[in-house]
Amino acid sequence: DLHPQNKCIQGDDNLQSMLVGTVMRKIKSRSWKKQRYFKLQEDCTTIWYKSKKAGNTHSTFSVSDVEAIREGHQSEVLLSIADEFPADRCFTLVFRGRRGNLDLVAESVEEAQSWIRGMKKLIENLENMGEREKLDQWIGDLFKKADKNKDGRMNFKEVRDLLKMMNVDMNEHHAHRLFTMADKSQSGTLEDDEFVLFYKMLTQREDLLKVFQDYSADGQKLSQSDLEDFLKEEQLEEDDFQQKAKQLIEHYEPSDTAKLLNAMTFDGFLMYLGSSEGSIFNPRRRGVFQDMSQPLCHYFISSSHNTYLMEDQLRGQSSVEGYIRALNRGCRCVEVDCWDGANGEPIVYHGHTFTSKILFKDVVSAVGKYAFKVSEYPVILSIENHCSIEQQRVMAQHLNHILGDKLLKTTLDGKVGLPSPEDLKGKILLKAKKIGGLEESFNGMVEDSLTGEASDEDEVAEIDKDNLHRDSIRCRFKQHLSKELSDCVVYCKSVHFSSFKHSRIHSKFYEVTSFTESKARKHLRDAAAEFVHHNSRQLTRVYPSGFRTDSSNFNPQEMWNAGCQIVALNFQTAGEGMDMNDGLFSQNGHCGYVLKPVFMREAAKRFDPEMPQNQDGYQPVILTIQVISGQQLPKVNIKEDSIVDPLVRVEIHGVPIDQAKQETRYIENNGFNPVWYDTLRFTVHTPELAMVRFVVEDYDKTSKNDFVGQYTLPLSCMQQGYRHIHLLSKDGTTIPPSSLFVHIRITKLDKPSSLS
């Protein structure tokens, strides 16, 4: 049988009963609760469900799309019907990417448990699967899709349709030749292993074979010393080559005979280059590898804007789910927009719009629960406070009551200046306005009045020329703060910005300024080096302009160039901005904190992103990327007969002088195994800040190219040599087995003497 999953079913009662199927209620709201028949398919990777009415169409989803299972009333929808169905019969399936949850209620506790345990088992099996098994599984899925008459065999017509599905435009003659070669039993159809053979011949990697034969002494295998040469000369591995070669053979070589000879066959070579060690991302930078004991302002911090929105800013759904999703993606700063609500309970929504409303206390509970699931480093709650004094007190009560010890209430002992992510592990910090400063509150100097005012100079500073009218109005409505809420603010006091000069003289390390993207750009244009210097001493938050009612994002790179730490993006919106954010924070254990380059941390360095050549220790590099080939790119157009015409664009995002894009030519009608061998060259002046984004598009001469897949990573995390790039879909999830195969070289550029 093609399916590695099937082995796991024997003796597992939960999976056995899932195969039989179960009737459960699918819940969308208090009023939408409908019975559906759910069943695990024979492949053990697909769940199929349909309504009880005969003739209705069915839906399916793949186990690999499910990110997590939550038991009990753990989604807004299930909480809303908690009075109707007990928690032990309820569970939620959470999907990857931006697909909505599936909320289910089983008929009995046993059935709920059976599905919860069964799903967890299936997900665990998938996670433990090697690359080889994943591929086998993918082939098995294809076989089932193409075997239209379900006789377990494939005739030539079924094979031709399958090739279309797989994005291959192959001439009849070539396809027939492979078909006949694979049909060992000469039955005119392909059975299981014959189909696997056909697939292998189809996916024969000429590009890899060429490399393999260049290094193989006998053209058949790589001896250990052949492999050492390859690692040294091509891959530029930093480790002990002998040790590394041994380990790769041990790990990736499928043939025991070859292992005994300390050699690697072509199959083993394929496995190695398809694995994470053969990928473009350096495995040494995957886990937490940076110094986490520097002040908070020395890190870029993964940050979300309008975290409560699931869609756009005018009419979107507000949801606690937005917080859970952001935190589970490693986000460390979330935004909470608070307004007075009914019955004395503060609410969270996008003020003055038609977005729905959620309770402040539900947001705090979700943050408390999910803050440290993927990262132990601190979470900042950025509060936009529009509440009355009374409801601010309620906010403070909820924060104290729900978060308990997780909420940071006092400065850390013996710490002068901003603490580090390491110091603040497991802590939640409030960023909001505060009465007075840290100094007074800890000398017990704040008088006991129950309310205070945000200090006057904050307000005056806000009157600048282009906003005169709006701000003069704001000045008259000075916001009163409740002392209780003010006391929850320790290291992140929100203040208004007047000028870099003013900050240099007066500002305190715990003060945080916020800019819209357009204000931040203006400061970058007028005084980039000043901006970088300011950010070496304190935190700055930058957020998207209010005109982006579609919740689109700006490219965060220009703000990172200025050293801004809290660059807030709409996590709910897919596209270039989030690709960049995911790329930067994919290093350092996905922990949401990335240490800024040394020249942005030291106040004395005076780095200017506009003039990187003047930087101390300036060392430009040449990045050479040979785009060799693509593998099994996904179909973009649903149109039956359309096949992709792929091209690859490589983008460098960094300081202004480094911004660049180049693309390969496009290959006609081949999304399956296009071959380019096109070389792209870039000069990068500030490699420490550069991000590299690979975008695959479907060329269209009449209209805008369609997006096929992308992968973004920091230049500093790139491995050299022959590497695979595993592509991601528009919303950042993997699309196995789509990849690009490239060759990477990074060489130092000799500096012209005039600059030294």
C-alpha cells in the first residue's frame, strides 16, 4: 500500500471509529448549528464531511491543514453556545494560514474524545514523517485523485489527466514511452509500485545528476572523500568535513550496502539536498542563537496592528481568535483598542466603524493563555485607551486578576535602564499612558489622588503644523487616567514625540513613541542617522496609516533600516509585508525577538542607512544566485488546461542603495520541472540588514503575472552552495513538494580606496 499512515491504524480504536464515521454538529453561531456526517478516508490523511440530505455535495480537508485541536469551549463560537452543549462534547479544529476554524459538537463525550485523540495521533504521525514518506504520501494522494474509476490501476488516459493536474505539459509520445517502461507487467495499466516507478522516471532530476556526477569518481556513488570535497568546495560547510560527510551518509543514505562502504548513492544525495540540511536556511540559525540579555530596545520585535481584526478595518469581524493566531505566529506585541462598553465592561473594536465588538476581559484571558506557547520572551500589550476613568479601573482589575504574576507591576531589582528579553521571560508588559514617571512611582511620591492627568508637555508636543486643527481640539479634551491603570505601566510609557533633539536631552529610557508610517518616513528622510541613534536608546512603534482601510501593509524593511523595534503589521493580511516579517523572525527560534546589528545598538556608531559606506566595519558583499530549476510548482489557474509559465524574481530588501530586483526568463508551459540555469548578481552594501525574497510567478503577457509561491529569509541566514528553497503559499503556509533549486555564492567585495 502506498500509504505510510495506514500502518498506524491497526489496533487504534479511535482511528477505527473515525473510519466508520460520526454524525456531529458543525456550529457557526448561536443560530447556525447543523448536523454533518464526518468520516476519515482510507488514506488516513483526508477528512470528508457532508450534510445528511442525499445528493448534497461533500467537503474535504487534509489532516496536514490542521494546526491544532482545542478541547472544550475554546473558541468564541463555542463559548457563545456554552450553555447549550457541555464542554466535554465540544472541540475546535484550527487550520493553518487564514482559513476559519471548524467548531464541532459530538453526540457523546466518548465520540468527542475519539476524534480529539484520533486527530492528535494523525497530526503527530505527519510531523514524524521523513521527507521520503511525505513524498510517498503525496504520490499516493495523486494516484487516488487520478484513478477515476477507482479500480486501483491507471490506464494511459488517467495518467495523461494526472499530468495535467500536476502542472506537466508533456508530449504524448514521451509520456507513452515512460508509461510503457513503467508497465513492467505489460498489462496496459500501472499498479501501485509501477506508478511509483513512473513517477520516479518522471521526476528524474537531471540537474542534480549533473552535480552528483561531477563529484563522483565512478559516476555511481560518492565515496566519503568525494562527499567531503563536495561539502568543502561547493557547500562551504563550516563544520569538520569528515564528521559531516559521515553523518550525512548515516542519516540520508537509503541503501545499507552503500552505508557499509561509507558511500552515498544518487538516491541518498537527493534525500540530503531535499532535507532541511540541504535547504537554503542555515539550521544553526533556526533555534535561539542570539544574545538575549541586551536591553529591549536592541531587538526587532514581531508586532501586530489591529490584532483584534480578522479582515478589513471598516466592517471586519473583531475576534479573540486574532490574538491567538498572532501569538501562535510568534508575535510579541499586540494592539488592544479599548472603548467603554455596556454594563461597565470595556470592549475592544475599531472605534467609530462597523467592526464587531469583543470584551476586553476575553482578550486579556486569551493573551494570558497563549502568550508563551511558542516563545517564552515577553509580550507587550499596546493599549489604545478611549475609556472613562470607571472603565479604566475595570481594565486594571481584569489585568491584575486574570494575568496575576504574569503582569509586570514593578521594576526589576538592581536593573538600571531597560531590561532584556531574558530578564522578562514569561512576563506581560503594558504599553500605555502613565501618570508621572518611573522614578516618582517607586519613591512613593505620587500623591494618592485616584486620577491624574497625562502631563501637559505630551499634549503640547502633539500640535504640529499639519495637524494643527485636530490636535488643538484634542488639547481641550485632556484625557484623565485612572491611577490603577497607570500603575500597570512600568517600562513602556506612551509619550508624544516632539523632536530627536528634545528626546536626546529629556527623554527617559522607558518612554515609547508611536508614529504612523508616513510620519516615520518623514523622519527617515530628514534625519535618518538621528532616528537610528534615538532607537539605540528607546523603543519606537510604527503602525500602518489610517488610510489603509483594506488593512494592507507597508514594507517593514524601511522602518527596520531606522532601527525601529515595534513595526506593527496587519497579521491578518497576506502579502509582501507579512512575507518580510515571517522571513526576519523565522530565525532565532521564531521567538519574536531578533538582535539588531551592532552598529545600530551603539549610540557612538552613528549609522546612516542613506550612507552605509561611512559605517565602521563597512564590508559590502556580492551575492550570486544561479536559479537552476523548479519542482512541482502549484497550479495557479483553476482552468483545466492551463499550465504555468514560471519565472523567478529575486528581490533584495535592505538599506535604500541595496533595494534591487532581477528575474529569470519565463519557461513556457512547465510548472512541473522547469529548468533555467539563469544567474543573477547583486551588490549588497549592508548585508547585516538585507532580506532576500524569492518570488515565483506565472508569466502573462497581457495582464499582471499571477503569484505562484515565495520564500523570504535574511541574507545572514543563507547557506551557500547547491540548495533547495521550499516555497510558501500566499498566506505563509508550506506547499509541498514545491521547491526551487539554486546555487548560492556570497563573496566579499574589495572596497574602493577612496572610501577607506
